[in-house]
Amino acid sequence: MTPTEEGDAATKGYADSKSVGKSDLNMNGNLIKNVRWPEEDHDSVNRAYVYFAANKRLSIEGGAMKGQIDMNQHSIRNIISNPQNEDEVVPKQSIEENFLNRCSPASTMARDLNMDGRHVSYLREPEQSHHAVTKGYADTKLSLLGGDMQGDIGRGGNRISHLGEPVQSNDPVRLSYANEFYLKRDGSNWMRDDLSLGGHRVIGMANPRLDQDAVNKRTLDGMIQAQQLYFEEHFVSADAVSQLRGPVSFNRQRILNLRDP
């Protein structure tokens, strides 16, 4: 039969129906004493363990860590996106928006970088025209203020433009300067002033063809010789040594200043 008093005997079926775990246990304000130290996550804990855990675990209200956390490849989520102090953890999105990725060439600055008088060191050699260069690399290039070349310049089919006026005899000149102050070998420009040869000769001159062409010595000597022959054949010399070779027509002119025979 069903027991009615605390000292009454009970059957196994009655005891199983009243076993712990079938429903909630109402302690009715009483304590559970002598609870052992928990070993599994579902074990109940005593007050001593709660005090121990309070010193070993962070409160949900926050606190300060006393050791390192091994995240075991897990993440920390729901971090505030605007940290106030430098030692605060920041979310990945904030890093991507405010910091450069050192491993990604696609990462770019959002504005100018103020170095505040500091250096950028250990740069690699530039490969593109927009790459930053080291002082050592720049020192091997010709300064805009001038300097001495240490080797030849290969122009690669390009031009050198905007040259200044030459000052020294070994200075390069631009084409317009050469056309203005020098004679071309093909004769396409001309003299603009008198030419002083300074006691030197003009050699290799061709025979003249036009009336205003210069005359070389060979042509001039031939002209003088031909003129002398012409006079010897057609005129009487002043020393009266030459003799007439034919009649002379005075064309009604007079002979003056004859001396006595």
C-alpha cells in the first residue's frame, strides 16, 4: 500500500516515482550541504567554488585580466567600433578602414601621410615610376640643380628639349640656336653679316657660275692671263716696245702729247 508516514515502508515503484530528476526540486528555503568540488560542466557548485571562480573569471560587468587568454582559434565578437584608448581591442572592419595592409599591394592611403620629420627607411629599389626611392638611389641620378654625369645617356630615340643658351664651348646647343648662328653644309641658310677669316684662307672653292659667286685663284689667274694675251694682241704697250700688227683707226681722234722723234 501507499505509505502515509515518514517511517512507513515503501515499494520500489513508489520510490522510483519520487526520484530526483523527474521534476523540479523545491528546497523550500533549505540548504544542500557538503557538495563536493565540481568536475563536469553540469555539476552543481558550492559557495567556495563561486568565490574561487569570482577571482579567476571576469565578471560580465567587466574587469582586468590577470593572465593570458588562449582563444584556441576562436574569435572575439561584437567589439565596439570606436575604441577610446590605444590599448583597446578594435574590430577587423576598423583596421581595414584606418590601417594599411602590409601584405596587400592593393592597400592605399586615404590621405597624405605626415612623417613629422621622421624617416622612411629600408625601401627596396623602385621598379615603377611612381615608386618611392632611397637617398642612395637618388644620389646616383643627376640633380635638377646640375652635376657631372658618370656615364653615357641612352636617349632611346627620345629628344633632349628646352636647352638653355650655351655658355661653354662644350655645351650642347638646340637646333634653333645652330640654325641662327651657324651655316649649314647644304647651303640652306646664309650669312647675316661680314665674315672675317682672321688671316686664314677659303680653300676647296669651286669655279664660279653666277656673277655674284666668289672666285678662286685658279679662275682668277686664268682670267688675268687671258686678259694679258688679249691686250698683247690688240693694244700697243706704253713702253713702245710692241709693234703694230695692222692699221690703227683713230676714228677722227687726235694723238696728243707726242715727244720729238
